[in-house]
Amino acid sequence: MHIQTVGLTEPEHTPLLLLRETTGQRCLALGIGEAEAMAITLARTQQRPPRPLTHDLLGDVIRALGTHVEQVRITELREETFYAELVFPDNTIVSARPSDAVALAVRTETPLVADDTLLAEHGIPAGDITDETAASPQQSEDQIAQFRTFLDQISPEDFGDNPP
């Protein structure tokens, strides 16, 4: 699988991750959070925020422990929620949200795969994807600009003075 696009659905403006088979014509459309959409988009465009995001940190920790993620698998759809796994070289498997797993995979150049049964049941033929399915690249660039502005303007005081 590879990332076809990260954008917004119309007219709801909900973040959408569209994964497409590398050698086939089926896609998976996953609704994701705004933060994860931004994290994936930043990594895809090779933009690095001033401080590491959570997915950057996770990749750094995995490397510091002397290992790597061998594969990210999108495994199932249960109760309208997609599930994923991080697969390590020693066959350790860690459950993950697909959006987080993909954000990590982009940063670590980890292969993305989807279960064939999942694709057979929930895959969308690439020809059925319309321009209205996701936002244009310009909208993604606008989202990045907005996120950078947010990061530049936020301070610790914005979070209040009540520590957890």
C-alpha cells in the first residue's frame, strides 16, 4: 500500500487518509484525526517542526533501542474502526491506530500492507474515487501553514496553570 492522499472530505471537512494498493487498483479510505493528518502530511512533504512530534519521538526511541518496524499492517475493520499493527523483526506485534502507524511508517520508510480480506470487503476501486473525496494538495499546504502558525504562537501559558 502507499498513501494516495491525505485531505478533507467534502462537505464535512473531515480528515481522510486514502491508501492505495501498490500493485492493484483498490483503496482504503480511513477517517483520521486532524493531528494525525497534519503529522502524515508534514512527514510526506519532509517538513520538520522545530521540536519532534510524537511520531518522530517514537521512531527515535525505536531506533535508540536498536530495532526498527519491519511492517505496518492494516488488519481489520471492527465497529466502523480500522485496526493496525506494528510488526518488529523478532515477530513482536504491537496494536496501533492506523493513523499513528502510518505517521510512523512515513517517517521510518516502513512498508504498509493491508489484509487481503479487508481489501476485498472494504476496498474502494480506484476508479470510484472522485476529486470530491479529498481536498486538493493546495488545501493540504494551507493546513500546514495554519498548523505552523499555531505552533509559532502557542506558549506553555496557553495550557493553564493546573498541572496534571
